[in-house]
Amino acid sequence: MRSYFKNLIFLFSVLLSTTSQSQEGLPIYTDYLTENYYLLHPSMAGVNLEGIKLRMTSRKHWLDQVNAPNLQTFSADARLNERSGVGMIIFKDENGYNAQTGVSVTYAHHINFNDNRARMNEPNLFNYGSINQLSFGLSIGGVQNSLDQVSFDQFNIIGQQDPLISNINQSSGYFNMDVGASYVNFNYFAHLTLKNVLFSPSNIYGDQVYDFSKNYTSFIKYVASFGYLFFTESPFSFEPSFLFQGSKLTSEKAIDFNLKSYYNLNYGYIWLGLSYRQSFDGAQYLDGEKLTKQSYKLITPIFGVSYKDFVFSYNYSYQQGNIILGTGGFHQVTLGYNINLFN
């Protein structure tokens, strides 16, 4: 029994460390690999030099668990002119009794280094033109955060209410800002973004004031990603990439290693991919009489198809480790549509 409770404590700590980011703005999963780096990097708004890109994503964790984390997003970004791009993201993130709803708007400034700017003349992976572009982006938005304590009373012992539980649905709102830069050309891309620049939650759940310096309430995250697209003489092409993310407040760090393979079609392309996420942090737990450490590891196979202007993608994430919650993994579906204004 003692080992059981220790395992529960470990599981809670792992879940807290890997999902706490869901209460600090839009969480970072693998939806950026479904042709939507704009979700992470504001500098990617309007990077497609002609047209409008629409994306909807739904993600659900552990289908066999009640109140499991789930996320829905809608994003739209477009090119206004040669230098300017705009975008918008709406999301709803639920994690047990915590939930947040957010919206952000983006402006991106693009500097083109060539005259051939036609990246979306055809929905064909091999006809993207010779893009060569440096971009800077700024996203400003608001988030409404809530903590539902109404359902906490089911855990009362002998009918006694914990005085720290308000038995109400507490909520508060705050403004946020992300800034970033990107460089994209025909073969490779590089992005660097600072997230949650304004977010310093002194009253995230009501009137509670934290007696900490600003350095201990800063939720700044830094996200860097890089990838290279290898073309072949066959219909196949390959794109290895990686993404690194870190948190200033908790010093948590994680890295994604990704590989996608594209197959060109007459009216689009299909892709298969694999992503592996490794956290640099972990938690210790007692395995019998042996003290063991487990870090957060995710394996995510990805499938997608782009047919004319429509995009569909599905990925399934499986968490590795001896102690996990539930028998199912994390399911994610993305639907998209590209509006080509010049074709």
C-alpha cells in the first residue's frame, strides 16, 4: 500500500510538470507538425506568400479517463502584402478542473530577399518557388483562466468542507504577448520565439497575492526549432527537424526529434512522420526497494494528406514509462483549408 501511494505521488508530479504549461497559454504539443508552425511562432503568420491558411485541431488525452485533458484550436493567417502578414488563434484548453480560453492576434513583418515570391501557385510540394525570407512577429492576446471548485465537494470526508476550497468557479483574465523571428527558404527553416512575455500571474485565481519577486512569477518560455527539406529525383522528399523548449520559472526543458516523409501527388501530397519528445527533467519513485527516475517521453506517429486546398492530419502520441495514467494515448485530428487568392 505504501508503494502504491508513492506511485500515485510520482504520477501526479509527472502529470503536473508535463501539463502545467496548459495553464500558461496555448500548450505545445505536436500540432505544429501538421503544416502549422504559426501555432508556435508568430513570425510565421502569412509566411505562405499567397493565400490564406485555415486550421482546426482537436486533441484528446486518455479516452478511458474522465476529465482527461483536451484541447481545441482554430487558427487563420494570411499575407496582406509583400511585407505584412496577419493571423489569429482561438483555443480552449481543459485539464481536469482547470480550463482556459484564449484568443490572440498577430502581426508579422516579412523581408524578402528575392523577386520570385510565388509559394502557393500550386498545391504541389515541389512547386513552392524560391522563397527566401526573414520574418519578425508579435502576438498579443487575452486568456480567461478558471478553476472549478464546485465539484471538489465530492472529496469531502465525513461531510466536512476544506476551508481552503471556495466551492465556486474561480476565474481571472490576463493579457499576454509572444515575440519571435524566423528565417525560411526553399530548403530549410529556423525559428526562435519567446512566449508569455507579459504573463506574470499575481492574481491568476482571484485576489490571492504571491509574495515573490517578479523573477519567480515570470512564465516566459523559449521555443526554438529548425528543419531541412531534402528533395530527391523521385516523388519522395524528407524533412528532419527538431524543436527545443524551456521554461524560465521551472527550468524545465524538452526536445522533439522529428522526421517526415512526403510523397508528391498530382493534386497535392501525403506525408508520414514520427516525433519523439524527451524531457530533460524527471521524477523519482520507489520501484519495490529500488529508487528509480522516470522522465517524460512521447512517441508520436503522424499521417497527413494535402489534396488540392484541403488538409487532413492525424497523430497518436504514446507515453513511455513504467507509470502512466490510462491505457490509451493522446489522439489529435487536424482539418485545414488553403484559400489561394491568386490561382
